[in-house]
Amino acid sequence: MTDPRRLTEAQIAAIRRRRPGVRASFAVEGIHFTAEDEALFEQLDRERLTPDECAERILQVSRAERRQKTPA
């Protein structure tokens, strides 16, 4: 049985269709995604995480990157 909280194929497809427009919108603001960012988005798609779970994962990754950059 599938987890009802996980995204469906149709929901994943809709997200992927919107992604180029979202990238363009961010680019207008001067925000460009790295290959690592794109890989994270693909991983989130594969795991079919909910929007809340995606946000939590992105925060975790961001915090881990920040910790690595700050001297101990």
C-alpha cells in the first residue's frame, strides 16, 4: 500500500512542468541554482516527499552547509 502523504506521478509531473518557470523567476532575482541544488531537487522528486518534508530537507541541507563554512 502506498503512503497517502507521498506525491503521485501526476503531482511530480506538475512540479517538473513548473520548474523552468520557477528557475526563470529566481534568475530574475539573481538567484541561480547549482548542480548540487538541482541534484537535491531530483532526489526530493524520487523520494516523493511532501512539500513540508521537502522544506525540512532543504533546511537541513542548508544548515549543514552553513556549519561546514563556519570555522570551529
